[in-house]
Amino acid sequence: MPLNSPLAPADGRAKPVPFTTYPAPMAIVTTIFFMWGLITVLNDILIPHLKAIFSLNYAEAMMVQFCFFSTYFVTAYPFGKLVERVGYQKTMVVGLTTAGVGALLFLPAALVASFPLFLFALVIVATGITALQVSANPYVSILGQPESASSRLNLAQAFNSLGTTIAPKVGGILILGAVGAAVNQTKVQEAHSVILPYVVLAGILFLLAIAVGVSKLPQMLEMTESTPENKHVGTSVWKHRHTVLGALGIFLYVGAEVSIGSFLVSYFHQKEIGNLTLEDAAGYVSLYWGCAMVGRFIGSAVLQKVKAGTALGWVALAAGILVVLSMLTSGHIAMATIIVVGLFNSVMFPNIFTLGIADLGPLTGEGSGLLIAAIVGGAIIPLAQGVIADKIGIHHAFLLPVLCYMYIIYYGFIGSKPVPVK
């Protein structure tokens, strides 16, 4: 293994350790998963907040998600190269620090009440989150036995979902609640409600960066080395059908999940759906992400016995049916069915990710970068749904996520199976 491998010791002296289980490093890395989940889903609270402050339509409000998730596409490959140069641990430190700087930029954006400055701050935050995604996802995958990689990643993603569950409630109280508590506020005063939560987040991210930097995380033996078993994988990840189809699966899954989450506050605010205030609606969004958390804990256990592709196909089918039911109904039934979608969304990302990098051997790093770049679906799909919502209404704009789930059904049952490279 070359000394500049992302899994080799930085000083070239210590011997890397083989696959095993490391509870302490897993605890550290899952804390990172928790933080980026919390930060990402705070966008769902920012969208209705900024929409009201700047009098935006749905498509314009979705620029929040467009700017955030398009950053993945731009920065995933450079951070993949950074991992190759400095390793996973240092890349995590870079990611946490960068996200912290982005969170601090919410302060000037709020002080002058500038929507473009808010978007710029989100881009910097997303840059840091991309670094964490590129480094932490594959690191968790190799921090144990290869056959349990999907189960382990689901467990880490469960703590990510804990962050996404807490974020809407906290954001609803600190951001939407702060606005609702006062009357006759100016645009600048309404924007000030984001200062406290994001400055606190910045402090936590900086402290976590220091903690990760001084921790002694194990340098794992690289699972991506060439061996007699994987020497026929070829020289390009683009020749691996299951990886390319997996990238499209990530694109559509993240797009569907972010689209649903982004519209829930506005959806539950609709008179025919929940007729809730924005703050109360934010509390129900926590239930959506809470279902995802529960599903990932369940999935971590189930996936030790059920094949990842099979599980993926069935949960995508269930999610699609639930969204259709929500579109065809109203009131509490429409609310309940869309909330439970989170339960079935839960295992999709970890399963698609591990299926997509399966059997890549020395191309695993390149395949991982491609899959992370595909998270740009979180930028494109919500924006498209915003355009549809402006045309036909928010209730039936959920048709777009249904189409996304139809593809994921195909990938789980058929497209995820590796085909030998000729």
C-alpha cells in the first residue's frame, strides 16, 4: 500500500490495522453524522422563513436547497483528492472547520437581511458538509468487516437521523417561533432570528474539529488495494454498470428526500392538509425525520440478514405508495402518510451507497466520489418540484418524488447487481 494512500499512516511508520470493530472511533464519527444531519435539515426551516422575509415564490425559495446541494457536485471530487493526499481524519477536520466558518457567515447575512448572502453562507456550510460526506461515509464502511458495511453505515446514518429529527423542532422554536413572538417586525429584525442558532452551531463545529484533530483514529488497512480477487475490475469506474446506476439512484433518492422535507412545513400549513401555523408545522417535520431515525436503527439489524438490494426495492415501493396516498387524500391522512415515508426513506442512502461501491477494488475511492457528487440531486429535484408547485399547487407536486422512487425500485431489485467488466 502506498504511503500516500488515504488509509496509510500519515508518518509512514505505523503499521495499518486490518478490518475489525472500533467502538470509540465509531462513536466519534457518528457524532459527525449527527451534526451534518442537524445542519442539513435546518434548511427545511430556513426555506419558509426566508420565503416569508423576502416574499419568494416556491421556486425561488428552493434556491436554498439548490445552492446547498449543488455544492456537492462541485466540491466532491476535489475533496476526494484531498482524502488521497492527507487522509480521512484530516479531511474531517477541514470539513468541520469549513462548515463552522459558513455558519458564522449567517451573522452578517442576517444583520443586513440579504438573501444572496444567506445563499453564500449556505454554500460554505455545504462545502464543509461535502468534505465530511466524502471522508466519513467510506471510513465507516471500512471500520469493520466488509460484509457488515451496509449495516454499519445504516447505524451511523441513524445518528445522522437523530440530528435531522431534532433540527426541525429546535429550528421551529428558535427561528420560526422567534418571528411569531413579535409583531410589526422589519425584514432585518425577522432575519435576526437565525443568528443565535447558527453562531452556536459554529462554536460546536469548531470544538468538534479540535476533538477529531487530537483523536487517535485508527488508520485502516485499505480495502481498495488490488488483489487477485479484484484485479479484473478495469481502469474506469464508468465501466461498472451498478456504480453508474447507483449514482443515478443517489441523485434521485436525495432529490426525493430533500424535496419532501423541504415542502413539509408549507404542506402542513395548507388549509386542506393540516391548517397549522409554520411553527407547529415544523414540529411535525420532526416526526418525518424521526421515522427515518427509527428505520435506520431497525435497518442496521435487519440488513445483517436481508440482502441490501432486496431491502432497497421493497422500501422504495412502500415509500412511493405512501406519497401517492398523501396526494390522493387530505387532512390527517395526507399528513400521516407523508410523515411515514421517512421510515422507508431511512435505509435508502446507505444501501445505494454500499451497493454502488461493491466489488470496485482499487476503484472504490473513485466510485465513492462519484456517488457523493450525485447528491446534487438534492439541488435539482426540489427546484423542479418548486416550479411544479407554482404551476399546479403543492399538494400534487409530490408526483416528482414518486417518479424517483420508481427508479430506485428498479435499482434495488435489478440494477444494483454487479456485471463483470470485460
